[in-house]
Amino acid sequence: MPMICLSDFEAYAKNHLPKMTWEFFAAGADECCTRDDNLLAYKRIRFRPRMLRDMSVMDTRTMLLGTEISFPVGIAPTSFHRLAWPDGEKSTARAAEAMNTCYITSTYSTCTVEEIAAAAPNGFRWFQLYIHRNRALSEGLVRRVEAAGFQGLVLTADLPFTGKRRADIRNNFQLPPHMAVKNFEGVFEEESCSEYGFPPNFIDPSISWNDIYWLQSLTRLPIIVKGILTKEDADLAVRHGVQGIIVSNHGGRQLDGGPATIDALTEIVDTVQDRVEVYLDGGIRTGSDVLKALALGAKCVFIGRPALWGLTYKGEEGLREVLQILHDEFRLSMALAGCHNVSEIGRNLVQFSKL
């Protein structure tokens, strides 16, 4: 069966992954209201397309903190890619390099940062960081990331504690014994690793805005903060000197009942006023979703679960197919809406449905 849209990859993954793995990837927190609203919110936005604009020449390229990418879709940080494909994050890195876009590698990777960098030596990569209670561990990881040639550090702000994901609790989700959180391999051998491959209380709940300054003292990499949903926190992020904000609710896996990311985007964009770049993840399933997010002010969007579905299908090749479909759909949506390049995509392109 030809794979023509992202929902085809979703159906394949659901039918081919072990039930516990599928439910781990799909899980939201509590009743999954926020997870589901991330998708539904796009249906409430309508285009105001412009006609007769000579669409014979188009350009989907954009820039992320000065680095050019082929189109404004990157790969969001998700954990444990070897659950989807044997080569795990190495395949993800290769697909991102081939498609000339940004891959944000997770702290919870099943390959080391050095292995990922070696797999795609010319790739454009940022690294997503959780801060460990033992700050020396996090400091060492930041230094490894910088040495391995990663070009940005993405601090996750929305996880002082892990959200209540009912499916993972029911399934007693564990990494298979032949997999590990490779960046910390050997560190926790004396401890019982119960929570997603880490000891309980691995992540430091005392994390605060002051930790931005701590990270700035460790690295020259640009710092992007992920998990912002309000104008108040967006303003604090700018005032603490970050270079970018990812509007994110962790795929609906943390606080259930928060806003869909596309609904939170405009107040953050209006507050930031181009002082830093604003990105978004959550709910992107079509090229027209990408166009809606850019119209509301996102510089780029990132896909999480669809990347895992692509890996499940055919590893690097499957993820390249997912990205190519999004690229082609985005280009077509731009053409049908009358936008020649990303700089022409603005808020006058969309309106919110009155339904």
C-alpha cells in the first residue's frame, strides 16, 4: 500500500509495534485532552487564500538561528528511537541530514551523542537537555554535546516531574534489557532504574529560571527553552537571554488541560516581538498545519510522534518519506494559498472558524 499521508504511517506503526511500545509513543497524560486538542485545534483555523499570483517560482527554505534548512519542519526530541528501529537515533540523524533540516536529539536517546554525530557528520542538530539532580552529570553531558558538534541546547522547562501517563503505568513500561539510555550507560548500575530507564527522581524538580544563567556559564551554544505556553513565561525567557522558544505542551504528556500549542502561539509571538525566534511542536500532521503555524508566527515547527512512525516503517528511509510528504504538502499549501516564500506567510492568511 502506498504511503501518501502521515496517518498511513501512524496506522502502520500501530499495527506493527508491540502494544506496550505503541502505547508509550501514543500516550498522553490523564484523559489525553491536551494531546487530542493539539490536533483538533488546527481544524478550527481556516485559510484566506489569495489567487492569480503566478506561483511558477517558489521557495520553502528558511533559517534557524542563522542556519538554513530546506523547509520549516524539524524533528522534535523524542525518546528511545531503538524501540522503533534497530539503528535508533542514528537513522533519525541520517534522515534529517538527507532532508537538510534540524534534528533535536533527546537526553533519553538509545544511542550516544557521539554515535549520533558520527552517523550524520554534516547534520544540523540541537540537543534537548533534562537537568539531573547531580548537576555534574548534566554539566558533563553539555560539554560532550558541544564537543560532538551540536549547534544548540534545548532546555525542557515543563517537566519538574513526569506527567501521569496511564497506559505506561498499566503496562509497567520498561526499556527492554538490551537497550539503555546510552548517554548515561554505566552511571546508574548500582541503582534501580524504574522510571523510563532512570532511577526514580532522576530529574531535578528545583529547576528554575536561574538555571538558564547556569547553562550559559557552561556553554557558548545558543539556548532554546522548550515548554513555554504563556506570554508571562515567554517574556521571562527573553529577559533571561535565551535565543529561542519552543511553544510546546510535551505532546500532551505533562499537564492535561493546558492549551493546544497552536492556540498558545499567538500570545507568545506578540509578546516576544521578534526579540527571539519562536517555534512550535504538537499536532502537526499535514503540510497545511505547517502553513497555519507559520501564519500565526512560528518560525519553524517540529514533529515528534510522526518521526517515530516513519522510523517504524523503514528506518531512515521511512522518516525521509515522512519529511518529504510534509515538504510536498507544505509547498502545495503555500502555492494554493498564494505564498511564494516563507516571508510572505503572515497572519492575514488565516482566520479562526466561527464554529
